[in-house]
Amino acid sequence: MLLGLFVLLMIASAYFSGSETGMMRLNRYRLKHLKRTGHTGASRVSKLLETPDRLIGVILIGNNFVNFLAASVATLITILILGEPAPLVTAVVLTLVVLIFAEVTPKTIAALYPEKVAYPSSLLLNILLKILYPVVWIVNFVSNGLVRLLGFKSNIDDSQQQLTPDELRTVVDESSGRVPRRRQGMLLNILDLEKVTVNDILVPKNEIIGLDIEDDIDEILSQIGSAQHTLLPMYKREIDNIIGILHLRSVGKLIQVEKINKATIIQETMEPYFIPESTPLHTQLFNFQSKKLRMAMVVDEYGAVQGLVTLEDILEEIVGEFTTDLAASNKEIHEQGDGIFLIDGSASIRDINRILSWDLDSSSAKTLNGLLTEILQSIPESAVGIELDGYYAEIVQVKDNVIRTVRMWQAGSARVDEAI
């Protein structure tokens, strides 16, 4: 009789121990997802976890009650067997039994399979919480008072349980086994939009392809006919003097004009849209969406044009390159073999890092030419070698005061010693 009662108490203790671990071990975000899909077990557990102090209170009240009762029963069993109390023997044996069968084993199972333990156990916990509510309330009242007395908050702010962008990035990284690699990369790129500004991805001023209104009309029409881009900036003499943006779709209207001149072309241009170079990409993406535009001219703090950025450029930061225009087919990075690459000086450091999985410093300079001239603090001559924190660069060509071509490799590549 007493032995059977002792076994039942150990089962009850194991239930409370496993329930506590299972409830605390649950994935809260999966729990919210299952709750939205109508999962009854997830709904019950979510309700219990809304007041964690009450949940822990009823579990600990039940667990301590059955453990103390089990200790009393174990003492009675010892007296019946030995004829007299044996506190030391009883304490040692009871500790081993409780640890193995009522603590370690159920908690290990609950930690490994929290959903299988938490959802069924929530049925009985709900009933016990209603029955023991007065006791739980008193215990929590005293406990919360002590918590506040020690200088801590007795309730948890929901904002503390929300993920920060860096924590969300870690979650996406850890989900590589369940999310396809391409989609995972897109999610990570979206999170990185906040850290990247338009200055990091803009087309530099000297690489902008546009129409100079001062050119002959025949030359302008020839440039329009051979244009590789849909949107073309129109300027007067210099790119800083932007007149408007010409959409090639609007050029079709000019076919009906008997004689095309510069004035008719200017009439088809749109008002240029200017943005500061420090605008984060995620902000600019929403700006493009709200203004129904696809191109913006990037200016510095003095209003001088630094380059341009398009909606396509931002989308490529998320999904990768998808353009098929001819200009994009000219690669700036050429593999030479044995880990050595021939790189154009105008190549973006971000593109180099992304394509080659390198870690060049992009905090100040945005292009390879800018990075090397910043380190040398002068315009170098060709055949100059530079070490860049684990990377080696050899300047191959300098033209018009700009580094045009660089041979680069990472420390530890096959031909490092030979290249040096």
C-alpha cells in the first residue's frame, strides 16, 4: 500500500518536473504559429504562458507537495522495514530515486520533446491552476513582493521577448536545413538593407550614361537608338546640370512627330528625383514604391551629383543580379588561376567581398581604387604591391590618375610566395 503510494508520488513528481521543462523549452515562435493555425494544445499552453508566475507557482506547489509527501512515505516504509527511523539512509536513497526517476529522466525527455510533453500536460495544469488558485495567488503575491523589493521587475515586458535584427539574422542562419539556401540568402539580404546606403551601390558619376543636350540632334538620336538602359539622364554640358530623365518608352511618341528636335525630346523628360547619399536602402526602396519611380540621382551634402541608383540596383541587393543588359555582362573580376584575380579598380568593394567571399574593409572607401589610394595616400605608379590585412594587391595599371587594374589574392593561396 505505502510502496504503491510512493510510486504514484514519484510519477506525479516526474509529471511536474517534465511539465516545467517542457513549458519553458517550447519554441515561442513556433507556438505562436501553431496557435494561429488553430492547434488546441498550442492555444492552451499560450494561455498558461501569458502568466508565467502563476504557471511556475502551480507546478512548484504540486512538485514540492508530492516530494515532501514522498519523503514522509519513504520514512514510514523505512520504519516498517528496519523497525526504526534511518534518516541518513532514507535521505540518500530518496535523493537518488527522486533525481533519477522524478527529475533528470523526465526533464531530459521534456527538453528533447517539449511539444509532446507540454501540450498534454497543459490539460491537468489548467485544472490544478483553477483548484489551487487561492494558494497560487498568495504565493505569487509574496514572491512578487520580494522580487520588487530586490529591485527587479515582477512582470516581463513583451518588447524584451521580441527579436532584434541581429537575433533575427541568427535565426535565419540557423534555419539553413529547413529554408532553401537561395531563400535564406534573400532573407539575410533584406535584413542587411538597413546597414547599406545608396552610396554603397550607386553608379559613380563618371560611369553614368546620359544625353548631353548640347550635342547634335543626330548624335542624340543615335545614342537613344543604341541605349542599353531604359532610363537616361539628360543634362547640359555636365552631369551636375540635370535637365530631366528620359524614359525610352516615351521616345515612341516622337515617331509621329514630323521633325524631331531637342525641344520635343526635352518635353518627354521627367523631373529628376534627387536623394542624399546617406539614405539607407530599405528607406529608398519604400520611397521608390511610394513615388512610383525607378531612378534617383544621388547628391552629396553640397548638392553635387555623386551618381545614380535605380530600383533594379536595390532589388539586386536582395535577389542577386538578374539583369541581362550588355553593360552588365562586362565582368570586373577575372580569375587568373591559383587563387589570383585581376580586378578593375572601379569594382565595388562590396561586390568583391560578396563574389569572392573576402572581407576587405568597406567602411570608408567604396571602390578598390579608393581603398588603395586611401592606404597609399597618393596616386601610385604601376607595379606597386600592398598588403591589406591578409590580402595582397599588386597595381598593374594606372591611367588618368586612377588605378585601372589590380592583381589580388588572399594570403595562403597557392601562388602567394611566387606572386610576392
